Amino acid sequence: MKLEQNNFHKSFKLNGVSFSSVDEIFDYTIGLSDEIHEFLQSWFSADKSITVQTSGSTGIPKSILLKKEHILNSAKATGNYFGLQENTTALLCLSVKYIAGKLMLIRAITLGWELDVIESTSNPLEKVSKQYDFSAMVPLQLENSLSKINLIKKIIVGGGVVSKVLERKLKNVETVIYATYGMTETITHIAVKKLNRINVIPNFYELLPDVQIYVDARNCLVIKALKVADEIVFTNDVVQIVSDTQFEWLGRFDNVINSGGIKLHPEKIEKALSKIISNRFFVAGKLDETLGEKLILIIEGNRKNLNFNESELLKFEIPKEIYFVEKFLETETKKIQRRKTLDLIKM
């Protein structure tokens, strides 16, 4: 019996090129991109699983095995949720080295999209003039693409937190933009949240079909999504469950700073600080003899004065020290490497 993943949709196009066989896809991609060619060779093989690499933004990068059946289920779920069916025009501007880029390819192959591939840069739309139905980006790419963002009807953004500053810039954009929640283990997103064109306030992350959630003793999210993962996924993401299908993301449990017995959630503090800081920044804990840890603020760019009174932070949420770094260190997927960036600072 022929495996479903060895098939491809008759309407699938890559950079405007149609294909009548898998061999034709191989012949075309060998001159397009080594990463894409090697991934598609793995995808169209008889193996029932593929090995993928995590990005390393929340820990040490690692290789994990994913079932092709689950990847197909994820691709179809995205197509159904966003109404992206046959002949959807899409732009791939993420690296195919990681799961988000791989899934753009599989969605196109499975659902019959017309997919254009461009180099994964921090300003992907710089040389683009064509209009598209759909694309996926990381926050930095979205930020740098605002002047041409109307070329794309729908965008999903993942791989990092979208700042409040960027959210405000999206308010009057025609493109419908969604933040995504997920990880390599869940084959990209299992929940999405609208960032603009919002009808109901407040809005929360909304689960895709066939996903169930609850919290553990730490108030961290636990995910049961058997169509994309055989095992229940335990996360380090602190959440508040709003309903059976909605949750609010509060921050990372492993980022919590214990300062004088008070537990500080960096993501909550960063959300408030984004009202007064336009540059990229993050907060962290620094060892302190009196408090155990004290809150510090790291800002990318030149030194500047801040008025914390405008941030609505509580007294104990105000950073005790501020550091400025010329350029943050990033992963290949443009996520800030907080620990390595901290190592640049002489504290």
C-alpha cells in the first residue's frame, strides 16, 4: 500500500512550476535549495517518520522524531482552520531547517498550494511585489515587513513573543495577523490568537480542533493532541485557562524570578515595559545577596533614560539595574538568545 505522504496534490506548484511526478520535484529542488531537496527526499521516502531539529530558544537544541501521519494531520488542520485550500498562493520565507519552514512545504504539497520560496532574511518582503494569500513569519520579519505587509492577506507569526509595540503597529493593517502557540513536539501551532481586526476584547489563544488542554500543579499548560502527538505534552508555559477552547499565556515557568520571596514573571513585566520601550529588550534575574535574585533590564541599542511611572509597573516589578547591549544574539530562527546575550554583559 502506498503511503499517503508519497503522494502530492495535483495543483501543487513551487515557484510557479508544476510537477507530474516526485522525481520531477527532486530534479527541480536539487537546483533550488539543498535543505529543501534533502527534506523532500526524506518526506517522500518509505520511512514513516522524519527527524527534525528544535530551534533551541527555550533550551539546548535537540533532534526529535515526528510521524509523517501527524505532520499531515497538522497541515490539514491549518488549511481547514484558515480556509487555505487548493490553489492558495503562499510565500515561504522561513528556513526549512526547522519545523515551521518544513510545514509550509508540506501544507503546499498536501493541500495543492502555489508556493514561492525566497531567502530567509530579517526583511523578507524587501524585494517582493507579488500578492499572496498566506505566509508565516517570526516577529522580527513581521516588524521589518510592515511597509509592504498588505501584499499578504493572512500571516501567522511564531517563534517568539510579539511585543505590544508591534501589536499597536498592526492595529490598522488590512492583513489579518495571528500569533501562534506551539512547538516542534506539537508540529507547530495547536492554538492561535488574532493580533488585529479583533471583534472581541479581550481575545485569547483559541485551540485548533482535536486539541485538549489542562494545567499541572505549576499552572503550566498540558496538551493532549493525539492527531499530532502520541504522548501528552507537558510544557513550562504558565497559562490561565479561560474555557475548554481558550487560554491566556502568562509566561515561562523556567523564567520566573524569585526576588525576596516574590515571584516575578518576566513576560508580564515585559508586556508593561513595552509601553515605554520601543527597542528590543528583555528582563532577567541577577544573583543578589539580599534578595536572592534581583530584576534587571537589558535593552538593545544606545543608552536612554526611562520613566517607569508610565509603565504601570508595581514597585517590586521595576528593574533594579539597566544594561544596554549593541546587538542581541539570536538563534537561526531570529529568536533572542537571552542567556548568551546576558553573557555579553559585565555585571
